[in-house]
Amino acid sequence: MLVRDAELHLTPKEFDLLLLLARNEDRVMTHKKLLRAIWGPSALQQPEYLRVLVAQLRKKIDLPSSPSYIESEPWVGYRFRATLPQA
């Protein structure tokens, strides 16, 4: 996978998360739905797994001074934006 003409190396879990969010672009994906899809039902009480994975993925796909492709929806989940607002 290429991001800004550079090869991007994702872990299997990072890839699964990015694919799931991208397939549901502009829709809020709940913490519960993401945890179940990535780790299975045993991880539903482990939201820190998701926070860490999202942080790792953001470091790889976002520019430091730009808005993030993955938006946090507090207390609900995350949303993927393929196009970022212009500064």
C-alpha cells in the first residue's frame, strides 16, 4: 500500500481496522463493533486495545500538522474521512 508515494507497512490488525473504517467511510463505527470485528467478542471490555491501534494507525497515515483521516466520536467510536477539509 502506498501513502504519499511511500510504501506503508501495516500490521494485520492495523490493516483490518483501516479496511473496516474505509469500507464504512463517513459512518461512525462504534467501539463495540470495531472491537468485535478486529479481536472478537472476548475483547468487548478492552477498549484500550482499540485506542492503541488507532493511535498507531494515525501515526502511519496522517501528516503531523494535518487533520486526521480517522476522527474520534467521543464515547461512541471512530469515523474515517477519505477527504480532509482544506486548511
